[in-house]
Amino acid sequence: MLKRKINITYIIFGVFFTTLLAIYPNYNYLSNDNAYPSKLLIHSMSSNDPHIGILNEDLSVYWEVSHGEHGFDFRKNNQKLSYYDKIAKNWIIVNEFMQEIDTVQCANGKLTDYHDIRLLDNGGYILQCYDSTWVDLGMPMPTLVRDILIIQEFNNEDSLILNWNALDHLSIYDYPNMNLLNPQITFMHGNSIEVDSDENLLLSNRTSDEIFKIDRNSGDIIWIMGGPYNEFTFIDDRLDGFNKQHDVRRIENGNITLFDNGTQHNPMLSRAVEYQLDEIEKTATLVWEYVHPDSIVSMSMGSVQRLPNNNTLINWGFFLETNILDAGTYITEVDYDKNPVLTLTYPTGYYAYRARKADWEFDINVKPGDTNLDGILNVLDIIYSVNYILFNNDGVKLFDAHKIDVNTDGVFNVIDLTRMVGLITSE
């Protein structure tokens, strides 16, 4: 049973509505106790007060830090945590001790993209980046083709073992959405990488509304679903496919889920969808979809996660219905019969690229201020914090961001020390 965090409990139609007042962004949730019991990992983006955080099953705050531009796509990733640092332009890998154990980035001088990373069982990882080139299209000047998607796979020794360049397998001449008269062309926007059940790769290209399946060894394109190169017939789908999609995943039953932003549907409509694929006959049968009762249209971002109990967690991304919903981030969990079992909202101005439920526990205590991990707040913690504030030149680590920045404003200063003194005297 969920309880209001400020000692007021009330019931609306048998469901508890809770407002949580904290330094962490104020958020509201509505639940009827049938949500999948797991922690929720989320990066609440904001121009003023971005946080990465983990919420408990009851949606109280388990752990959080104010991490600025360092926390994009924060989530559990193959028994570790990962997030993108938009300042350093690389991915950070974190273990269960809150330690940042690795930073990874693309090779060959390519700028690492922030839309997805896959950490592999063998210790390797898959990233994406982009190339650009000048192409003679018969114009007075060569045309600059930008955002040519590159997929790079590395082994556990950080050696590059796959370097897939889209322009080696696709031609811009065959894309009707490309205006070849422009002095420059933006070719692709990759936003999800999935290791398929046969160990090949599924890639999502939002620009042209398409999903690629590529051979992980040769790099050859096995098939294309959606877009101008579409090889599939859509069955039982009233919208005849998806567009501007995000978060393409192969789920346990063998089907494909994705978030269909749907800004090219007429009228525009966003939804979570599940397709059953016949990869021999090239058919995609819509077996499940969920459209928000308020017909949300998500202009960008968004994610879908099929949970172990067959519930579906949907993050509606960046949408335009703020006047209707009075929210920025809007996350819904529904059961397979499409009954909402959880609604979580953050205020206008906060947005989430992706939201994930996952079991996660740190193997150290999450008490803010306990810098030496002895379970006690005392002068030793103050000394550690003072030394860190005065002499740290190694960048902000996740451990210190949580332990020292006790007021979670993203700044390490005397205010944190004052707060720590207050915590010590209150124990």
C-alpha cells in the first residue's frame, strides 16, 4: 500500500495519489498496486535541475544525484549502470559500489553518440557514431552528406572488431525524403541498438522510419522494415506501420516492441506497439498496441519496456500536451489488457529520453554524507569532504556526487558541509 510522504493519505477511486516533496524534482504518481515490483531508473532532464535517480518499488527515492549533462540515458545495462557524459562525449560504466569503472568511446576519431550503448556478456560493447563525406550529385558544388551512421563493436580488450558504415550498404539516391538539391543532406539518426536473438543487430533509423537487421559478422543488411526500402507487409495495423520510432527491442516471446512517435501519421499519434515478425515471408503482424487516452503525440524521445509480468512501461518522451496533462515527463505502465497500473509525472520542463525498470541494489550504503562507508556520520566524513572540495581535480565521480553533494544542487561547497553537520547532530 502506498502512503503520502507528507503524512496525508487520501484515496481516489481506490487508488492512492502521492505528491513527493523533496530536493529531487517533485513528481506525482498514481498506482493501484498492480505495477511490476521493481526499481525505476530515470534521468530527469532539465535546463535548470537535471537529476539521475533510482526510485524504489513504492516510488520513494532510493538514490539520486544532480549530475547535469553527465547523466543521459542512465540505466541498468548488463549488470552494471551506464550513462552518457555530454560534456566529455563518452559513456561511463558504474559498478555496484558506485564506482565509475570504465569510460568508453568510439574509435578512429569519431565522436561518440549518446543515443544507445550495449554492454555485452563477454565484456565487449557496441556504440554508434557518425561520418560525413562530400558527394558529387551533379550540382555546381559537391554535396555534403552528414550523419552517416556508423556502428562500432569492441571486444573486452577495447579492440574494434566491427565498423559498420551505412553508406557502404545504402544509397542516398534511393531515399525520396532526401532533397538532393540541398547543399548538405542529413542522412540518418540512429537511436537504438539491439542484439537480436540470433546475435545479429537491429538498428533504428528515425530519419527514414526504418529498422535494419544487419549481419554482425559481414555487416550485410539482412532485411529492412519500414521506410522507403521496406520489405515487410504490415498486417492488422490500422496505421500501416510506424514512423520516427525509438527503442526497438526483441522481447522474450520473439516479437519486436518499439515506441512509434507517429508524427507522420495522419493525424499524428504516438503509441507503444508489438509486432510478430515472419522473417521468411516478411510480414509484421501487429499483436498489441497502446495509445494514451489523451492521444499524446511525442515529438521526440520515448521508450517501451515489456516487463517480466507482461506489463509494459511506456515513457512518452517530449510531447506537446502540457496544457492537457500539466506535466513534462509522463510515464505509464499498463497491463497486457491495457489497464493503466501506474502513472508517473514530472513537472513541465523535465523530460526523459528513456525509462527502465530493473532490479538494482548498491553493495554499499546509500546514506548521503557517509564518505568513508562506516555507517556513521561524523567528523571523518567532514574531513574527507573538505579535502575533496579543496583539492579534487579529477572530475566529479558518481560516488562523491552522492556522498558529498548532500543538498543535490550539483555544486560542492560550504552549504554541503553545513548540511552534513546538521545530519551528524541529528543522529
